[in-house]
Amino acid sequence: MSSSLASSSNLDGSDDTSPQQKQSKKPKYSRFTQQELPACKPLLTPGIVIGIFALVAVLFIPIGLASLSASEAVVEVIDRYDADCVPNDMHGKELDFIQNSSTNKTCTRRLTIPKTMKSPVHIYYELDNFYQNHRRYVKSRSDKQLLQPSKEAETKVCAPEGNTPDGKPIVPCGLIAWSLFNDTYQFSINSDSIQVNKKNIAWASDRSHKFSKDVYPKNFQKGALIGGGKLNESIPLSEQEDLIVWMRTAALPTFRKLYGRIEKDLNANEEITVVIENNYNTYSFGGQKKLVLSTATWIGGKNNFLGVAYLTVGGLCLSLVLAFIVLYLFKPRTLGDPSYLSWNRNPSASMD
Amino acid sequence: MARTGRRKRDRLRWSKLYTFSCLRPSVQLETSDTGTASLGGPGFSRVVHCNQPRLHYKKPLKYPTNYISTTKYNIITFLPKAIFEQFRRVANLYFLMAAILSLTPVAPFSAVSMIAPLAFVVGLSMAKEALEDWRRFIQDMKVNSRKVSVHRSDGLFGYKHWEKLRVGDVVKVEKDQFFPADLLLLSSSYEDGICYVETMNLDGETNLKVKRSLEVTLPLDEDEVFKEFKGIIRCEDPNPSLYTFVGNLEYERQVYAIDPTQILLRDSKLRNTQYIYGVVIFTGHDTKVMQNSTDSPSKRSRIERQMDKIIYILFSVLVLISLISSIGFAVNIKYYMHNWWFLQPDDKDNKLYNPKTPAISGLIHLITALILYGYLIPISLYVSIEVVKVVQAMFINQDLQMYDEEAGIPAQARTSNLNEELGQVHTILSDKTGTLTCNQMDFLKCSIAGISYGVGSSEVEMAAAKHMASHSDFGGVGKGNLSSTSEIEIEPSTPITPVFERVRKSTIKGFSFEDDRLMNGNWTQEQNSGTILMFFRILALCHTAIPELNEETGGFNYEAESPDEGAFLVAAREFGFEFCKRTQSSVFIRERYSPSEGPIEREFKVLNLLEFNSKRKRMSVIVRDESGQTLLLCKGADSIIFERLSKNGRTYEVDTTRHLSEYGEAGLRTLALSYRVLEESEYLAWNAEFVKAKTSIGADREAQLERVAELMEKDLILVGATAVEDKLQRGVPQCIDRLAQAGLKIWVLTGDKMETAINIGYACSLLRQGMKQICLSTAPSDPTQQDAKKAAKENLSLQMSNALQMVKLERDPHAAFALIIDGKGLTHALQDDLKDRFLELAIECASVICCRVSPKQKALVTRLVKEGVGKTTLAIGDGANDVGMIQEADIGVGISGVEGMQAVMASDFSISQFRFLERLLVVHGHWCYKRIAQMICYFFYKNIAFGLTIFYFEAYAAFSGQSVYDDWYMLLFNVVLTSLPVISLGAFEQDVSSEVCLQFPALYQQGPKNLFFDWSRILGWMGNGLYSSLVLYFLSISIFSSESAFRSDGQTADMAAVGTAMFTCIIWAVNIQIALTMSHFTWIQHLCVWGSIASWYLFLVAYGTASPLISGNAFQILVEALGPASIYWISTLLIAVVCNLPYLVHISYQRACNPLDHHVIQEIKYYKKDLEDHDMWKRERSKARQKTKIGFTARVEAKIRHLKGRLHKKLPSITIQTVS
């Protein structure tokens, strides 16, 4: 840019043409300004085209197979309980059931393990039709408050769950925390209870840097409306892992969140008894609730899509390799054949 | 004083000699005179008090000062005006609205992320505007602070800045100075008040014009007399007409009429006259030249205008998806929201999401959505284009091959926003003088007594000979090998060092004659030495020039009205007939018959001088030599002279005619010379009549003078003819040839007379023998006739219809037509009812030459072409008279040569020689066009691919206006992460090297045909963007569904992880896409493309390390969450590949089956076939031309066809062979 200005400033000095000035106006030679920098000019020759597609195919098919087999190795047990955990007499009146604090919400489910599940077995709860990605919801949190005890009054962004009706700041504030998931699960095999490890279910960075160990819940769920779970006010936020997991809003309305881990192998055909405290209201928006037990491999949980996609693309590239080979065989064109130049192809454009 | 001594010598009364313009009896006007009746009325209300400028300091006689300003803004108006200019761009206006709205809670993003890019973009553009305007200001200041001598008081003169000049001031302008304002000429250094004026800057005419003061003001020729001088001028109001003036002067209680001969216009130059005195009549913007100037328009390139249309389309898409979004939002609010207890829909402060008022929420959401999806409209597009254009302009400025070593001036892109337009030029409108020609005449050949002298050849001949010689098999034609001629190889010369660079022995300016038969006195040995003597005398005597002793060399320089005359005098001097002195009544010539002899000074009494004008096309002098013989010497256009020859004066007519046609074909300007011996009695009789006519008063004075002159100019004896070469600028014919081969049409618009223009047409190969010339001109009509104009127009209309008919009926595919029209014809042809037909005719013709056009007409013709043809026009010129044309054309190119800076100041590009135009268009234009076109296409692709993913996500987020990406990602997407690769594409991409561009002019046609920015290509890119967005979103979502863990330790992906992963895929996909688009990778491109991808990861790491209060959920996202997850990396690979697969298939297929020209050439270069198979390379280069009927090549081919045609007639048997 500067060079263009420099040269233009000389422009009106046409009448004074002393040799020095003449020299100064001459652009300096450099390969850059003369646009002569060495360049590689790759060319899509048939060889390269076929090579690229072949490479993609060769690369993708093994990856596809690997991820498919990894996905297949995952054992997953899914149990939908939202409907079944409503007493028979309350069918059709699920809302009354769930909103009434006096009803007994305990519910017992039995799950059969289809295949041996190696430790750790991850326990998830899955909700659907729950718009954790809604803008009103996502925005309703105060990161400052979570991190710094002094900023507990920074609740403006948390409306309508910022302050209690009498004006005290709620910690943690906002709709996300307020709607904390509060179903609980207790597992047992043949009445031997299984320990659920609820440590380390949240990101380590969240625990250490986003949720302070000096901030304790305050005035939480004390308002007129009770949303979801309550928090133990004596435990700092950094240790409230359920909350931390919940606060990581999901991208889609159907989502799973980690509840805990069973650090014990579950054998095939074992029957697990789950005692569920069915507290959380998904009935008003017709959302399902599922309990999921799943192992994980290097690609995470069960995900056939990735493998299938890889295989499909790999296969497609393989057929493209064939297609281009056929094309080059049947419509061969010598590279750099001048007869393909427009003036040779279109006789009227050339001079005779 | 030395000055006064010199003045005495100059004080001559030429008016006695001149026939037409000078001696005119001054008419004392009666108040009832019809000519002045309108004075004082509307349009003629100006009153100027001469020598009393104080009277003009206050109203009502307060006229503007002589200060001129051509800037667009001043300090106060800059901000509002420039901001207004900026927000005239739709996209900017949209972003302004978005930025304002981002301050309200409806905005989906933070306010900073909306305002910062806008401020950056607008600020940058405004800074550029300010800079450009500053340069104009500096230029104005230079002009305004020029100094001129002004009468202060009591007969004392002092210097003043031009801008301080007021109406009524008396100024003294000295030789070779510009007139600072429009002046009334009072007196000059010549006794009879004439002065010579060069009006180059006004009308481009190079010949000097004679101006003459009123008789009554002649005594005002000393500084002191102005002590007492007072007068009142009443005249017309400021107007742009250069050739008219109505007014009168009240001086010493008498009223005198003023006509244009007394008016000296600003920006013309005083020549051959020591000084003049004048009164300022019009100042500053009132002057005729300023009235003629139009505001410099802001030009936009075709591509940018088309881009606006695309932006409108994207706007429609934006509005559409916003509507879908807000309807979806309203529906969600109305039917589902009340169920979503976790959102507390019943909250009393909830306005945005109130289920009771879904319509209002929907409307508010529309605004949110319009902002959210704003990524469809690339805000950085404009700023990236600006950056790229500045780089491109820098390349143009720095190009050493467009640097003129002699003048020391590099090429310059003065406005950078038209670079790509250079690649789409369809018609070039060129000025002639100073642009095509150097305006320097060289005496090259002559024909005397039927013998042609002069062995030197013109540039045209040399080039043609070169062409002919290069046909190695051309000689084979005679052997019947006709088929081979169809593959005649025509070697295009390289532009840098033209092969036909002439090396002439002679270094005398204006004289390139070489022939020993005439030089060094050898002519005395020739057969017809008497005739030759007469020829030389005519050269030395028949002119109006003034000799000027050059003190350094002791020789003479000649100040001639036209460069032709100068060349004749130089020639006469070289032949031994040195014109050395002119007095009031005589011309002195030093004649030297052989080098050994000393010169003899002879005096010729000049009795009369019958001037040249364009109607007469001849000039004569009547001289009496020392022996008392009276001769009439006459030179003029051949046709005019030939019809005035006496019966015994036609001895050499046949030979001379043949020579004249040869010279014409060689591109030379020709004149025929003749003389006549007068009897004393005959002369005296005639002179009496002539004097009578000269002193007559009345409208028909000129007609009478002409008639009388006509009586004498008859029964002439032909002596010979001269051939002068109007020296073309270096490389002009070659450049025209190549531009023609690149498919460009070239029109020449010149202020010169028709014959000159035609000769130059020949010299530049715009015309050639065998071309059918259609000359449109209006017959000289009687001005007294009432409907003369109408008749002329009808006549012209008829001529055009006939010509069109002729063109349409032409069957020969090789026939070429040339249209030549003069200014008068143009005034009619440019009227609304005729202009369409004129244009139609002009388009059918291979070359168009407009002569005697005024600056305004140049602009009008340009507009006609621009609007009528609808293609890009380029105007090139060097003088102030070309300014209108330069401003009117889509691209204005100024030649920064000797003619002042007006043309350059008004131009968009300036080069110092016409020949650089080829490189400017064929190399820079071609590259810039492709770069910008590809860049814009890619921009739209990338923003569609990105912007639509935001929309898809909305459908999964209840259309709430939440974005899956972090605000910072989106902010950086356009500004940092994808901007450098696209800028490097726009600045550095080269499809083929500059040599190939020049070797294959046909490649240029990709631009005018708009191959790279037509709708199918744009829509293709948009479709590619749509496809990519679908792949990006749905594959990412399917892989990172929140339903299953994405890591081996079981965590599921939250919104930040999904958004980041998807964004990673986008960065990879669009950068791989641009890598596939590029065909030229220097380290810069590599750095930009791969660096962008790397910078994304670097950013993620840096952002993740920052406080979680800034990064929010993106805290440590790469290092902790995504990095260790293998699925993140393999999904990136998958999606990036899938996004680019169709494009790769498309380009592979296209290359395999329908390669474009540059593809094939790339391959030839890649495999070095051009070196291995040199013949093929040469052959293809010669074929890569557009069919053209102008230029050298066409000329040579026409000649070959002609020869072939002759052969066919002679050898019918061969014809049969070749046909079979």
C-alpha cells in the first residue's frame, strides 16, 4: 500500500526532471512486485485425479471399518421410564403427579445386561424435547457469580431467576441452574447395591476454573417457583458435579448427560435393579426420560454413523476412481493437446 | 533594455499579409445593432469594469474568484459526505442497522462483534477516499498558486497568485505561459495586436491559432498606459461553448463588438508572442474550460455492479430464512412455549418470549434473525476487495515493464476500484495527438517531377516488410504451394523490445529523408533540376512560420502553425534553402547549391498570403523574386491541387498520383506542391479586387475573399508532392495490432482535421488500402438558409442509411469498412433520432475515426458507445480536451506525457506511453479480472456455507436465535480465519504467466465474455456453498449428536463442543476449497491457506487459556475436551473431504473433457511442450487471435489475399488443385 502512495506522490512533478528524481520514480525490481515469485503450479492430471480419489478410498475404508467395529463393541442398555414410573392411577394426570410434592416418586426398574460391560460403565440420563439450547435458557447464567464470591450479586443476566422475590441474589442464578435435573438412580444386583461414582463426571477445567470452590449455593430454589433439584448449601459449587454437568447446555433438544459411573464389570444376562426417584418434570412438554448404561471405546459411545459415512465415502471414491479410469480410457486427451484450444475447436473463431 | 530591443524586432504587422482572420475593419456599433440587442438580457447580463477590479468586490458585480477546486469534499463536508457515500452501499447500510440494533436486547451477538468490523470496513474505505481527495487538493493548490503579472495601480505591474485574480484585472501574460482566466486580448508584442495561442488543452488541436485584439485597444501596449485605462465589457454569462462569445466593449464612449478572436481562454498557452495584455472577463469556475469540465464521476466496475445483484439475491435469501425463522419462532411460542416450564414463560418481565403475544415476539425475532443470519452477506467482502485492489494497483504501479525509462514515469493506477474492469474492455476510444502520435512530423519522401525520392521507409512500411519477411513460405505462393499459406506464421513481436525499432541515421528532428540524389547539392545533377529548385523554393516560401535564431547552435528553429510546416522548413534547410528571416514584406532565404559554395541570401517579396483553412485545404503565397518575376506558390491537398492544374501543368500528374497513393499507403501525410507564373498586369488587376474584398464590410466578406483567392489559384503547374510522417509513438502500431487481436475495437476521436486523421489511421493500420471508407460529413451549407441544419441532418441520415445498406449487402467476408465522421456530422449523428443508426453503422465497421470533435463530443461519443453497446469502454488520451471522454468512459486512461496533467488527473489509470496499454489490459486486466471474479465467487461460497449452518441449527433450537458458535468464532471467521487466503487469491493468483497472456491475446476474451463471473458460475458457487453447508451441519450433528459420548471417558458433547467441532470442519472445508481453486502457489499462498488453518487451532488454544469469564464454555475446549477425542479429528477429515468432493469431481471432469484455453496452456507449460515442440507453440500463438480487420496483421493478410487472388486469376489450374 505504501509503495502505491509513494509512486503517486511523484506524479505531478512532471516538469522537474532532474536525473535523481527520474531514478527515484523507477520502481525497484523485486520478484514480489514483478509478480515473478517462484510458484508451484499443481496440475490436475489424470494421474493425480485418480491418485487423490484412490488415496481417499484407501484411507477412508479402513477408518470406516475401524470406527464401525469400535461402535459395535459398545454395549448400551437403554431404559425409558418416564411413562412407566407414573403410578397406574395417575395416567393422564402425570403433571399432577409430578408437581405434587407429597406423592411417592420412587420407582423400581429391572434391566438385563445383554453383553458383558467392562468397567467403567457410564450412566446417563437422556431427556428429549428439552430445549437446553433455547436462547432464553442459554443466556440465563452468570459465569462471574460462579467464579468469584464477590460477584454473587451479578445476577442481571440471570433473569428471571436472578434474585429471590425479596431481592437477595440466588447462587447459582439463572434458568439453567434452577432447572437442575433431579432424578436419582440407585443400582443393585441381587440386592447388592452397586457403588455409583459421581466424581469426575464434569470437565476438570470446569471444576477448577469455572466453578469456584469458594462459592456456595445461596437462596437456591427458595423462590416462589421450584424448578428442579436442590443443592447442598455446605458443598462448594466446584464439587457440585451434577450441576456442573447440567450447566453445560446441550446443543440439541435430545441429549444425554453423564450421571455417574459404575466402576465394576457388569456381566452378561445379569439383572440390575434400579430404584429411580422420578422427580423431574418432563411431562408438561412431553419429553421422554431414559436411563442409559453404556461402555465407551476410542470413538466414545455407540456411533455407527461415523463408520458408515466413512465407508460410504470410501466406496464412492473407489467408484470415482473407476469412473475416471473409464473416462480417461474412452475420452483420452493428451495433456497440452493444442487441438483443444478454443480457436482450434471453434473454426469460425480462428483465422484461416 | 535588451527586452525592448527584441520587441522592436517582433513588432511586425502580419495583418497586412494574412487574408482572412486578421485585417478586419473594426465595426463601430450602433446601439440598435442586432448583434448586441440581446446584451443585457437574460443570459447576457455580465458586466465587467476593466481595470477596476474593486468594483467587483461586492454585489451585484461580485463574481467568483479565480480559485478553482476539483475536490469532492472539504474539511467540513468530508465526514457527512463520505459517510453518506459509504452507506450508499446496500450492504454497509444493512450492517449499520445491524450494529445499531445490536445495542438492543434483540441482538443475538454482542454489540462489539457487530460494530467493530463495520467501523473497520467503513473507516478503511473513508481513509482511502480522503487520501485520493487530498491528492486532488494538492494539485489544485499548485494551479491556484501559479503566478501572473497583474496591474496593481498607476501603471505598475506585480505578480499575483492565480487564485487572487479578480474580474476586471489587467494581466500581462508572457510567452509560453498559460492564461490564468478567460481574457479579452487588448494588445500584444506585435504592433497589430495579434498573438498565437495553443489550445491543446482545450480541443487537442496542436496548430497555433491567431488571436487579434481590437484596433482601438492597440495603443494599450505599455505598462504605463494602464494608469488611465477604463472600459466596460458587457457580455454573455458563463457558458461552456468554446467557440462562441458575444459581447461588446465600451471604451472611450464608443461601443465595439467583441468576438471570439479577441478572447483568450484559460488553459491555453501563449506561443510565439513575447507578451500580451488582457482583461479578465471570466474567472475560476466561470471560465469556459471549467464550464466544460464535468464532475469526476465515481465509477464502479461491472463486476461490482453485478456483485450488488448477488448481494440483493442473498438479501432475499436472508429475508426469506429470517421469515421462516420468525414464523417458526412464533409458532413455537404460541403452541409449545407454555409447556416449557424451564424457560419460565409466565414470567411477568418476559416480553420477548411471551406466549400470549406470539405475533409481537415473531416480529421482534425477525430483527434478531436478520442480524443472526447476516453472515450470508459477507461484511468483509468489500474490505477484502479494497485490500486486494490496493495490492493489484501496487503491482500496476510497480510494473517495470510499464515504466518509461525516457520520461522516468511509471504506470499508475490512480483509482484502484477499476482494476478488474481492465480485463473486460470491449471498445477503446483513443485520442490521436499525443496519444498515438508524438505530434512530431518527419519529412520522409517527396515526389518531384514525377520521380519519387527518399529511400527511407515509414514505420508502417518497415513493419509490413518485417511481416512479409517472416513468412518463410510466402515465396512459395508463386510455386503453387497455396495450401501452405493458410498456416502463415505471423510472429508477434515482444512488447518490451519492439522488433521494428527503427534505427535511422539522421538525427535531425523533423527530417528523416535519405536520398543522395537530392542531398548535398546533388540535385543540380538531376534531369529536372529546374523543377527541383522550384520545389525547394515552395517549401521554403509557402508558409506562415517565423524563424527563431538558436543562439547555441547558430541555426534556426521555426515556430510554425503546424508541425508539418516545421518539417518542410527543416527539409528545405537541409536541402540548402534555409529560411532565415522574415520581415513585414519579405522572406529571406539562404540558398546553397553545393556544399562547397557559400550561401547566397535571396529576398522574396511576399505580396499576398492566402491562408490555409480546412475548407480551402490549400495555402498560397504570391511572391516576387529578385528578378521581378511574380509567382504564386501553392501547396494543398492533392485533390484540390489537381483540379486546379493548367493543361500544361499536368506533365507529372500520373506519376505523382501513383506516388501519392504509395505514400498514403505507407501511412504518410501528403501535400501536393504547385506554382504559377503571374503576369504583372494580371496580378495588379487581381490585387485591386482582392484589396476591395479584404476591406469590405459584411457577412459575406469571407466568402468574397475566398472567391477572389479562387480566381488566382488556378492554372497551376504541378511540381511534386511531399510525404511527411506523423511520427507515431513508439510501439503504437504493434500495440494496436495486438489489441485488435485480443478482440478489442478501437475508435479514434481526434480534434484534428479529417485528412490528418485518415493518414494516422493508415499509419496505425486502422485503415488500409482496400478498406471501404464511409465518410460522413455535412456538405458546407449556407448559414443564412433557415433550415440548413435540418437539411444537413436529413442529408446525413440518408448517408447513414445508404452506408448501412451497403454494409448489410456486403457478401465478402473479408471486406472491411471504416467509418470516418467529422464533428459537424457528429452533432447531428449524436441526436436522439439518429444515434442508434449511427451506432449500428459504427459497430459494423472495423474502424471508426471521428475527426474535429470537441471535448464535449468526445464525451458524448463515449457515452453513446458505453450505453449503446452495453460493454466496457476505455478512453485514452493525454490532453485536457480528453478529460470529458476519460471521465465518461468506464475506464479512463491518461497518458502522462508532456501535455500537462489534466488528463491524468481525471483518469483512473495513467501510463506514459500508449504501448503500455497492451500490458495494462492483456496482463494486468486479465489477471485482475480473474482474481476478483474468483475471489467474489469464493466469498459468496464461503459465507453461504457458513451462514446457512447457523440457520439449520435454529431449526433445532426452537428458532430462538441462539447460535451454536461462540461469538468470537463468528467474529473471526470473516476477519481473520478466512480472509488471508481469499486475499492472497485475489492478489496473487495467476492462471498463466504474463508472457503467455501476451503471447495469446485470445485469452483476454475470457474477460469481455465474462466467463468467470457469469450467472451459471455464480450460481454454481452458491450451490456449492449450499451443499457444503448441508454437509457441514448434518454430518457434524450426526457425529456429535448429544446422544452418545464422544470421548472414551464417556462425556457427551455440549453445545460448545459441537459448535467448535463444526467450526473446525468449516475452516478446513473452505480452506481446502480455496486451495483447489488456486492454480498458482507461491509461499504467500501456502502461508495464507495453511496458516489460516493453523491460526484457528492457535486461536482455540489461546482462547481456551484465557479467563473463562471471556471464553465461557470454550474454556480449554481444544486442549481438554476436543483434542483428546479421536472422533473430533476423524470427523474433521471426513467432513472436509465430503465438502470438497463434488468440486473436485467437477473440475477433474471439466479438465478431462472441456478444458478451457488456459487449462491447455497450463498443461503445455507444465510439460514444457512449448520448448520441445516449438513449431506447435508458434503456430498456436499465431492462431490465438481474434478475427480482426484492423492492425498490421490484417493488413498483411489482406495483401496476401490480394496476391493470392491475382495468382488464382493467372494460374487457374492451381486454383482447381487447391479447391480439391
